[in-house]
Amino acid sequence: MKTSDFYYDLPKELIAQDPLEERSSSRLMYLNRETGEIRHRHFSDVPDYLEPGDTLVINNTKVIPARLIGEKEGTGAAIEVLLLNRVRNREATWETLVRPGKKCRPGARIVFGGGLLTGVVTDIVEEGNRYVRFEYDGVFEEILDRLGEMPLPPYITHKLEDRTRYNTVYAKYDGSAAAPTAGLHFTEELLKRIRAKGIQIAPLTLHVGLGTFRPVKVDDVTKHHMHTEHCMIPEDSARLINETHASGHRVIAVGTTSCRTLESMADEDGKVRSGEMDTGIFIYPGYRFRVMDGLITNFHLPESTLIMLVSAFAGKDKVMAAYEEAVRQRYRFFSFGDAMLIL
């Protein structure tokens, strides 16, 4: 299986640069994964496809203002630091992406906000990422909120005026460097409609790092290496998901991050356990899904691990045909773009 099998031609003007004023007014493509049938709807129509007893699984991670601009102590050189993952068992230490990395060997000190925050490079790790230990007085999250910027993907060139629009309405736990974008379409009103219909909602958490979005640089898909991300399923959610299946109803993941968490924390029989772990699961065609019965997702980059995951669930030919249809119909693509519901 080649990476090029997942390529499609996307006109640049279809890459959404700004979120819509009303979250749930985005377009929705429904794809029947058995027949390949496609329907064109709006996201607010999602409840029409859900049945009482179904469970929606949502990722309640929260994107932090993880992009910091500072100066290297001693030279004044401009340095950009992107927080990726908090390093467990190391106080105030984060795995980061530092640009330009060549200027930041271990021992280098980076000053932010005129000294409000200082970072010390302690290690160089996988693919040139850096461990940075931060020194500060006060509460780190408050300082980050003051100094940091939202880490928008490089294909978004417009300035985000309202940083809450790069978080879901149910975002709860700080820790992501990128949004679980399928969830951006939900509003509080839409969630109320869904619950009123008898559909239950099970939250879990996966803190999204940039590894999910790294390009696949190998020709053979199976040779690609995924970075790990930390995820957690609370006991109540695990029980609800397992009860949903036991009663003959469907578990529908909101986003590829929810999917990856579910599939990582399930046994061979599809029973989900509670707890937390680091997952580097890579899902591509040939994978046997153990938990997920449906998926709500955005339209993903060509040749990405995300379009491979969607193809594993709905079939590569059906997915690539659906993407070609989305281009013809002028859907909006990527993080602030339109959505797809696959059942």
C-alpha cells in the first residue's frame, strides 16, 4: 500500500481560512460505508442520522496557547517554541518544537515576555524536538495565557480573532497543541437536541500533539512511525460505551482522536477499559475496528494518516470518491472546514 494511493487534488481556495460564524451551519456529507451512497446536508442535521440508544464519544481536550515567541539569552536571536506534550515525571518540562533548532543546544536559555518566563533546553529527543524546562513565578497556565498564541496549522494564514473558536464548546482539560476539529461544529443547542433524542454522550480525553499531522514521508504506508499522545477514558464513559454495545446500539466517534483512543483502549472483543495510556496507534486500511460503529470527521490533507484512518473505516475507494465529490461540490476543507458523517 503506497502513500500516493491517498493523494487527491485540492484547489487552494477550498482550504477554509476562518471558522463560520455559526458552528453548526457548516456543510455535512453523509457517507454510507456499505453502499457508498452520498448525501449533502448541514451539520445541524446530524441528529437525523442518530438513533435513541446510540452513544457519541467526544474528546474534551482543550487547546492551549502553545506558541511562544522569545529571545535566546545572550544573543537576542528570535526563537519560536511550540509546546507539544508535558513531560511526565519532570517538573515544569515540556517536549517542544523549537525554531531555529540549531540555535538551541542543551543548556540554551530562552526568555519570554521580558523575563516573565524562561525556558532552558535540557535534551534533544526524537526528530530534533527539545525538552524545555520552564522557570517562572506564579501559575504557568496564567503566564501562558498571557504570552502564548494559539498554534494554528500552517495552512491557515488568517489571524484568528477569537481564540475560543479553535476549541470545542465542551473543551475541558488543557493539553493539546491542535484542536480535535470534528468537534468544532457542535453547539450547546445542538448537543441539547441530541440528548433530547435519547442519544448519550461519553467524554474521553486525548491531548492532540503534532505527530498526528506530520506528513507521511515513506512510500510504504506500513513503514510510517506515529508519535505517541496521552489519552484517558473515565470509568463512567467506559461503562456507557460497553453498555451501548451490549444493548445492540452504536458507538459513534466524534473525530479521529476519539477513534484512536477507543481502539487503543479496547480488548480483542471490543470491550473498552477505563484508565490512561500513551498511544501511538496507526490505523490504515486492513485494520479491524473493535469499537467504533460510526465516525464524524472533517476533510483531511492528502496522503495524511488521518485520511488513511477514514479509508480504513469506510473503504479507500469510497472515501477517495467522496473526497472527489467534495471538491466538485466546493466543500470547505481541513480544520475550519466542513464535516463528514460515516455510518
